[in-house]
Amino acid sequence: MTAIEAARAIPEPQLPPATAPHDGPPPPRSWSDKDPVAAARLSAARAAVSTLAESLNLPQENLVSPEAVRRVCWTPPADPTPEAIAAALSGLGARPWQVELVSPVVAGAFTESRRTVPARPAEHRGTGSPTVE
């Protein structure tokens, strides 16, 4: 039996999934359609982190993982204080020095984003339940 014949003989349930499961936020390009409030948070947080990175003469991705920023922006703490943002970033693997520098900046960006995009009821990302962010 050849390798191809052997592979074809494997029952469908025993085959690996065609795509890997995704546990993070959607691609940022779709945020404005899915959750405009989260999109505003991300835009403000990216700008704030970029400004901080430039002032420290560090590459932005060394200051904090872009993935961590996206995750915190997509699923923010209920009360996005610097302490809550710090806990979220720590939970996502940011180092203590990164958390100390970035948390207040991201929290400030969240506050600023609330001024530019008013909170409104929205269907919460596929759960069918209305939420207010």
C-alpha cells in the first residue's frame, strides 16, 4: 500500500482539522464592522504605545507584544484602570517592566477612545446578547 492509499483509507473523523482553532480576536481589519468600540480602543492604544516606544527609542513590538495589545483591546477589563490593564497584560505574558510602562498609556488610550466613539448597545460578537461597552 502506498502512502497516498494509506492516507485515503483513514476515516474522516481521524483526520486532523482542516484549519487550526482560533482563540484570539479577529483580524483588526474587521474590527470596525464587528465592534466599532473595540476598533476605537485598538486605534487609540496603538497610537499611544507607538508614541511611548518612540520616546524610549524602542521598537514598538519590544515594548509590548502587538498580540497582547489586540487581546486587551478586544476583551478589555470591565473597569479599564491602569491596574486592571496591568493585570490583563501580565496574564498575557508581558514582562513586569513592560506592564509598568505600557499599562497607564493603554488605560489612557481607552479613556480617550470613549470620547471619540460613544458607548452604544451592540450585539456582543456572536453571543446574541446585547451589551453596552
